[in-house]
Amino acid sequence: MNKYPSYVNKFRPKGTIIKKVNDVYYVYKATSKRVEGKKYPVQVIEGVIGKIDEYGFHDTEKVKLNQDVIVRECGFTNLILKYKDTFMNETYSLFKKQDREIILYSLIYYLSSNTYIQDKYSDKILPIQEVIDKYKLSIGRQIKMIERIMETTLKEIEELKYICRVYIGEKELKTKITKRQKEILEKLMVDEDELK
């Protein structure tokens, strides 16, 4: 009589053994080797490689994630930053350089609150109401100005907010763009690598 449910044997990779610990079926890589003086080969267990549940075998590398995962928007933000010089030198030219950056980064954060600039330039981001009060700016006018400079509407580029960077510990991953995002970038004549 088999002591494990049928799915455990079904999903068990070759060259492994199963050990049940608290209702979890762990999979260990196992081999055997001949030992002089022994009549039969001796089993050598090399370590856990995953676990099995009713949905299949799950590699340990894919199961364990002992680090924080941070996802930050970069597509929408980098499209706006592509026009940073225009914003800084023409649109906000009446303000000091430091104030121009605060206005621009605060506006980007207002439009995309999951932007990566919140980590990189947090000292240059103010709540939008503070920007309005301090610099006597109208958000509606700022949005129209962004749309005029980029020659598109924010609604048309909204989908670019889903182009993201994913950080897992020290590793950085970039999301693959969709067909629709690619169409938007082609229309704007922007290379996708500029936004990642």
C-alpha cells in the first residue's frame, strides 16, 4: 500500500525521494552509490529541491522568496522625463532649478503614484496641494502643457503605466511590453528601451 496520495507519485521527478513534514510533501534529490563492504548500494540524499501538492511539483527556487519584491512604474514616467529639458528650460524657466525639479517630479508622482522616482527623488516630491499653493500653479494647466509638449493626451498613454521595473533584493527585472503598449510607442516614435 502506497503511503502518499496519488498526485505525489504522479508529480515526483525521477531521481528523488519524498518526505512528508506537517502535511507538506518535500522532494529531495537522491542518488545511490556503491560502498565497499556493503551488499547493496547506499542512498545519498543531496538536499531538498522542491515540494509537491495537488497542482504539481514546485521547484524550491520558485517557491522560496525571502526578499521583498518592489514593483515600480517606469514607462509613463520615462516618457514624461524624455521631455524633461523642455519642461525645465522652457515651461518652468521662471523658477529656480531646484524648484523646477520639485514641480516636475511632484507632478509625475501625482499622475503616477507608483513611479520609481518616489524612491530616487523622494526629497524632490511634495504633495500636489503644496505645489499648487507654493508655486501658484494650476494642475489642469500643467496637464495640458504636458500633453502639448508630448503631442498626445495622458489618457492615450495611460497604458504605459503598466511598464514596470520589478526589484527582488538586488535584482532588477523589467516587464515585457504588450502589443497595445508597442503600438502607443510606435505612434509616438519612442523606442521601448528608452522607457524601461
